[in-house]
Amino acid sequence: MGESPDLINGNTTNKKIKLTMEKPLSKKELVERLKALEADTTPKERSMGAMCYSPSLPELITAKCDLCHKKFQYSGWGSEIDRMKDIVKEMKDIGYDVRLEIACNDCAENNNEQLVRTDDINYIFYFRTDPSEDYHRAIANDYDSYKCLLAFLKNEREYAGHYDNTYFVDEKKETLTFMTGIKFDE
Ligand SMILES: [Zn+2]
């Protein structure tokens, strides 16, 4: 009786709590972090991944637009939306002010005139490091861009792409700028 349910999860739980309590970095600190990653001269080991991996054929999926609340169809995989939401939630869990909206093509065009429509479903990613600032917005439909940013925010040097190839965060400065609006060279 009275046995703590925490014991069941053991270390995993503790690790998670530690991560959540870490303070999110400011823009300046993120710039410093990338510089530190770039300065790391440890040899880079690359995995080529499984290039011949072929996922099942896409299906026609119905999604709801977060902006106009209309339903629309796109061709993709059922798990795609959840996967996108999960990775953004992970960024949120470590303390970052991020948000994800799903938009139909009409809304993506109307509300983000500076952004190019790339697909029949649009993932609008919001990022800011300071609550007094406006969110940086990007239509980011490429899952690997989220993986790149998550690795960076977690101070991990590398990440596995969609086909399990290894990528290094410090070689993806453009992706990080696209996702966060941070100009790392200023
Ligand atoms: Zn819409």
C-alpha cells in the first residue's frame, strides 16, 4: 500500500523532469550554441541510411484547416500530422514557445503572403524566444527541418533524417534560420 507509481517509470521520468526544467535559451544564446557546435572538431561519422526504404503508397486523407476550419484533402500518410505535432510538442516540453498550425492552400496563401505554398497540406510553424516578440512563421512541410531544430534546441550535434541518414546540426544553418528566423551570422 502507498507504493509510489513513480517507481514504475524510474529513470525515464526523472530524466524528463530534468529536461523540462531547463530554461529555454534566448536568441543570443542560441547563436552562441551554434557557434559552439561549429567549433566542435570531433570527426563526424555519417550513416548513409537506407535509401531503398520505400513507405507504403500515400492515401487521400481528410484534415481540418486550423485557420478557416474547413475540411480539405491531401495525399499523404495517416501518421504524418501526428508525427509533426509530436515533434513540436517535444520542443514545447523542453520550454520553447512554439506552435504548429495546419492550413489548407487557400489559407496558407492568404495569411502568409511571403511564404511559398509547397504542398497540398501546409504546416505553419511558429517560433519565438521572447514573449514580447511576434512569432516567426514558416510553412515547414519537411519533417527533417523539425528534427534539425529539435536536435539543436536539445544541444545535440547530429540527428537522423527520414531515411536514417545522419545530419549535423552545424551544417544546417539555413534550415535553422528558416525555422526560427534567427540570423546566425549577424
Ligand atoms: Zn483554410
